[in-house]
Amino acid sequence: MEKGKRSTSYGDLGIDIAGSFFKSIEGVGPLSPSTRNTKVTVVGVGNVGMAVAQTILTQELTNELVLIDVQAEKLRGEMLDLQHAAAFLPRTKIMADTDYAVSAGSDLCIITAGARQRDGESRLALVERNLHLFKSIVPQVVKYSPNAIFLVVSNPVDVLTYITWKLSGFPANRVIGSGTNLDTSRFQFMIADHLDVNAQDVQAYMIGEHGDSSVALWSSISVGGMPVLSFLDKNQIPYEKHHLEAIHHTVVNSAYEVIKLKGYTSWAIGYSAANLAKSLLRNQRRIHPVSVLAKGFHGIEEEVFLSLPAQLGRGGVLGVVNIHLTEEESQSLMKSARAILDVQQRLTI
């Protein structure tokens, strides 16, 4: 090395691109203080809540796991059932109570409590049935865990994430919704199935509302680093737009099909939530399409939560990717934002 030259890492390109690649959301607060032990609270021990709890346990993401619910007997039963599996699980302290005091000092609070989605019911139609419930949950979590990160899983997740943000008074980077993280997984699976490749080699995002008005970002899909649509155009390989729309339609209706067949969804959202928890708790700085405060992005001027590709770490949302959208995708995202805002404006929080 030449005298006077500083040593650089292999990843140092001599330019600061991170500041251009990501953009901070509004109202960012300081990092949550890290502790040696990790404590996670799951509110709601229904099918989704227990799938989340079980997946977090098996993936060894926390030292302490707290379950909270209003149904005392079911709550104790679920706690005992997990505790009895201690010989097969990593050493984790499992607690449960109807009193939020047991959750004190949590690093992450995952809210899964809520009215179950009915067959054929839109996620946005659920909001009025869940608003009052959140008014009893969020202030209690804030009281005992003022430095926690909220991860909202309950539906309609975008509106309920907005409600959580308003009720908590937390900075926006510490309130996150599971959003289209699962939709994106379904989307990647569908594309991989059509192309006969591994889903992990597919880069594709669903953004916007977790629900009927979600937006599939066809323009940025790549497989093994190769942009799919531009490859097809360059090689004059014809494709029909309605085939793309059919894939999107299948993704949007996946949850409805599962609900119709088994009455509820649980395992896929459990893995999705644990996937997000892992990025947050272990400061992995991975990019996930999650529900964040979207004001200031892609022409959105209102306070609305919807999914955008965001970098997650110990501080919550570390930044949002400045992803390029086509004019059609941008218009679809604005339409999705208006659909969520239409519900928000009818709420009294």
C-alpha cells in the first residue's frame, strides 16, 4: 500500500451511494437501546399469534417470549403447550398474562390480535371492528415498553399500523406493518413457478396496500440479476399483459382462497412476521416490502401507511429504497394510497 494511502474495505467504491439509495421516512426517532437479552411480546394468541410465536421460538430469535391475550384460560393453555416443548427448543423464557406488566422492557411488540377476517370480506372492511381493540392494546404496550418497536400484523394492516402510530406517539421508524412482505413471497413463488426456477433467485416486489389495490412492480422484476420484461422485449419474445394481470390476481386472492378452504391463514404469515423480526432484532439491514409512513414518497403527500421496500434493522425502518416506478405503477400506487386514506378519514382516533 502506498505511503499516506488509507486502507479501504473491498466494498468501498470511493463514493457515498448509501445516502442516494435510501431515503429516510418522516419523524425518525433515535435507535432503541439495545440490550444483551432480547424480549419479544406477541399480543393475541389466536391462530396467527401462535404461528408467529412458534416460528420465533424455533428460529431462536429471542431470549424471552411474552404472550398476551384477554382469554386467560386459552392464554395459559398456549403458554403451557409451548413450555412443555422446552426439551426440543432453544432455551427461551416463555411467559403469559392478561396484564401488560409482564411485557415490560420488550424490544419488539407484535400485534396479531383482531377480529378474524370473514370469507369474502375485504381487509379494509375490518377496520371498524378492530379500532376499539387497538385503543386498549397500544397505550398499555407504550406504558411498559416505551422503547419498543411495533410490528403490526392484524388486518387491515395498513390502516391499523397508522392507528398504532397515532395512538403510540412513537416516531414513525418504530411503527411497522407486515404489509406486503407475504404478498411479495407469494408473488416470487408464482413467478418462479412459471419460469421453473428457485423462488430465492427471483427479485420482485408487491407494494401499496396489503390487499385488493396492491401494486405488482413488473418493471423491476429480475431473475438471477436479469431484468425479465426488458429481456423479453430485447429478444422480441411476446407476452400478454393479461397473463401478468392473472398472476397478480392470483396473488391478491391467495389469502381469500386459504380462508375459504381452512377458515383462516396462519403459517405463511407466521413465517413472514418471524422473517421481519429477525431483520429487526439482529440488525440485518435487509430490505423488505413493509407498511411504513409513505408521506414524501412517490408523490404521496398525506400521512398514510402502505408498503414500500424498506431497510430494517435495530432502529426499525432505517430507510426506504428510492425504487424507480413507471408512470402506470406510480398511478396505481396513488390509487392504493387513496383507497387506504378513504378509510382513515372516516376514523375517530
